[in-house]
Amino acid sequence: MAPTMKGGLENAFMMLSAGDSGVFKLNADTLFNKTFGQPLPPFVKPGSELTFRIKAERVMNQAEAETYQQELMQKYMEESKVRAKKQTKVDDEKIQEYIKEQNLENVQKTESGVYYVVTEQGKGQKPAPGDEVAVHYKGTHLNGKEFDSSYNNPMSGGEPIRFPLGQGRVIQGWDDAIAELNEGSKAILLIPSPLAYGEQERGPEMPANSILRFDVELVDVKKAEK
């Protein structure tokens, strides 16, 4: 990218060849104003200098960089799958312990690894991929702490959430388990973390590798237009 200002951070990069290291000092006010386009954060003192220690590991043209980025992404996905497989085994043991502690009966398991218990059998049809479903839910951790609920969500006005099934609009555990329910059914879903929010922490309410319980009701199924 073109330098955003004379003596900017981009100029520092352009002074280095592959394998070079350098130390650069830039005025904080100017850098945030002209390069980052935002005010100084509270922990940076106005008028101060920021020190950047930079090493150029590799220099690539745009085509090479795009290929390199794809390779990194592929490597990350493969490593994530390995970690998810290991975590699934850990979570599965914890879920089985929870089932025993809660004395849950008639527990079933999807092919992907979601445990579910139908607590009230509906008489309607099962949804297929692409069908729009409406689901009421309460989400809790295995310790009972609630983190979300459609019943008291001010954003939805207490209405059930609607989404097309099997389109990745919700966590995978939902797509897999809701497909097993008949319209009108109520159920408990126990979702291992790789089929929920995975290894990424999502704030204090959602630590990394969180196993989730959802008490759900499949309120409505609208068949997709052919």
C-alpha cells in the first residue's frame, strides 16, 4: 500500500529487505491521526513516540502473498481440525458425566456428536435443510449459568429465533440437532464445544471450549420453496 504520510510506518517496511531487522520511532499523534485514522488510545500519552521493532521475514509480490495466505489458512484449518477432534473426546466424557448427574433418560446422539433428549414429542414434521425454522431457547453452561435466552431477549422482543436450517446461520450443533426434532417438540441439547463456539473465547460469558446446554422448542417449520 502507498505510504499514508511522509515518514510513515509503510516507509519503515520499505527500508527492509528479507532478513533485515530495524528499530523505528514514530510520533504517536501523527501515526494515529494520519495512518490509523483514529484518536489516541487512553494508554498512549499525547506527544509521545512509539517504538517499532520490525523484522522482515519474507518479501513477496501480491500473487505470492495471496498464495502464501491461502497456505497459512489451509494449515490453520488442518491444525484446528486436529485440536477439535481431541477436544471432542474431552467434551464427550464431560457430557456423559453430566447426563448421569442430571439423571437424564432416553438420551440420543447425532452423528456429529450432539447429545439430545426429547422432553416433549411434537406431532409436526421434521425440518429438512433449507426449511425455515422458528426456535425458542434458553442457553446455559453445564454449571447452570444462563448466557442467552429467546424468551427475554429485548432485541427479538421475546420472539423465537428464525433461520434456514443447515445453512450455517447458527452453530453446527444446532443445525445438526434441530434436524432431529419434529415440529412442536421440546428438547435438551448438549453440545460439545467444537460444534458450538470452539476454542475462541467470546468474552466472560463464553470462555474457550465451552460445552453448552440448550433447552429448545421447535415452534414452527416452513418448508423451503422448490
